[in-house]
Amino acid sequence: MTKFPARTLNPALVPLERPRRLRTTAAMRRMVAETRVHPSQFILPVFVVEGIDEACEISTLPGQYQHTTESIKKLAEQAAEAGIGGIDLFGVPTRKDEIGSEAWNPEGILNRGIAAVREAVGDDLVICADTCLDEFTDHGHCGALTPDGRVDNDATLPLYAEMAVSQARSGAQMVSPSGMMDGQIAVIRDALDSEGFTDVSILAYSAKYASAFFGPFRGAVNSSLKGDRKTYQQDPANRREGMRETLLDLAEGADLVMVKPASHYLDVLSDVAEISPVPVAAYQVSGEYAMLEAAAANGWIDRRRCITESLTSIARAGADVILSYFSIEAAGWFRD
């Protein structure tokens, strides 16, 4: 046995406060935890794809799949059984054009996916739909283009309104405009209300950055993007701008606001959570998911602990709602 030195602690230096008392046992740590993550806080992003006969694993997102309208029903049922809060659908059509007209086609893949999920789970999940044109345009941008190739903000707004209304008709309880067009929340709210969908909520992608962490997502949606989105998504160097965008969306009637990505923008998330009178969401994006999976596959990290720590950090920074590809699996961990 190692002998301790004879030196005794100076009575004047005996700690008056001992924070370690609240870490002594697992039960103690659970009782005093400042941040608690619950399965109902999670939204699972999913992809429903036209022209496939069965669910296909996404090479850039191991463990995630492109789904048919049938397999998406089964996934939605699993999500409801896991007790998560919602599901967010992205549609991938076979036909694309310059304005993304399949986005508001009642028989388009996204609207059929919404209807299929509604049929499978009813109100047991919040059914959210991505309200953006990037998956539907042949150029891969989030809106209509001007003749010289720039994204035309004001020409895009009526297209978003049409898309949101079609999603509500298909059964979406929440629409989520993610294109970062100025004025999009006000136009969509007006369109929904005019068509009688006053109860359909809007999850605003308020502070969405032009992030390299979106990379694996583009494989999931068969992206046709030419160029980049830096003229409408935010510069990663800007923090105050995230607040400005959020305040504008709140003034236009957003029911929830979002910061995307999550993990590398926790400062922005904290800023938004501090001032927001509505629930705040954060999206743990494809690159964040893929990095954790890759590191775990190589044996470099403890997979479960790192995933739960990453999700807890997002909640700790102020997120009330977390969009994550880990949602179903993590729900069981947090419930346990």
C-alpha cells in the first residue's frame, strides 16, 4: 500500500464548500441534474423517396434510410412507440424542374409521405414537413432563380406558401420553412390562415448557417446543388445575425424557432433561448451524426456516452426541441 506523506492539511485551508457531495452516487447525480432530456423533446428527420421499392441505407448516414411511403409508416410507428415528440419529413422526387413544382403537387412524394405517416400514427406524433424547394429544383437551390442565376427571394415566397398549404392539406401539423428567404414566415402564416389552417404551426429555421456539416445530408436527398447557398444562409462567423434573424421570425409569427447546426453553434442557441418567448429547437445535423458514428465505428469513443453527452449539451444550451437522427435510439437511453 502506498504511504501518504505525513503532512496534514492546514485547518485554514480545509474546504468550506464541498460540491463533490452532490456527485457521490448515481442516485444523487440524477436527483440534482440541472438539465434533463426527455424523449418527447426529440424530432426524427426522415427521408421519403420516389422511385424505390424498399428502404435503402444512406451511405453518408450509416444506420439511416431513404424510405418508401410504406416503410415510412413502420418507422413512424416505431417513433411513436419510442415516445419521441415528432417526425420531420423530407421528400425526394424523381422529377425536378426550375421552380420545384412537385413540392406542392398533392400526389408528390412528400405530400404522399405526410399522408402515409398521418394514416399510420394519427396524432401520436407531431407530423412536421420540410418546407423548402432544394430537393425539388433541378439546380438544387432553395428557391426560384433570376435569369443570371441568383436566388430570387420575393419570387420564391409564393412558392413556399403554396408548398406549406399543400403540406397542411396532406396532414402536416407543423411546417418548417428552411430556405432562409426574408419574409417567409409572414407569407406562409398568411397563406395557411387564408386556407383555414390556423392550427398548423410554423417551425422557423431562423438561424441557419451555410455550414459544411450539412454535407452528408446531400447524399440523403440526392441533391442537385450547383454552387453554394452562402447568399441566403448565414455566415458561420456571425453570432449577432442569428439573433436578428430570430427576432424577425418571431415578429412574423413563428411558433417555434430553430438554430441549425446545433453542436458548433451552442453560443447562438444560448442567445436565442435567452430571448425567445416561444420554444427553441436545434438540429443536430448530418455531419454531426456522421462524425459520431465514424469515431464510434473506429473504436475511438464510447458511442452511447458521446451521443447522450452531445444531446445533453444541446439541451443545456437552451433547446426545448432537438432534431436528431439518433432520436429513437436515444429516447430509450434517456428514458432508462
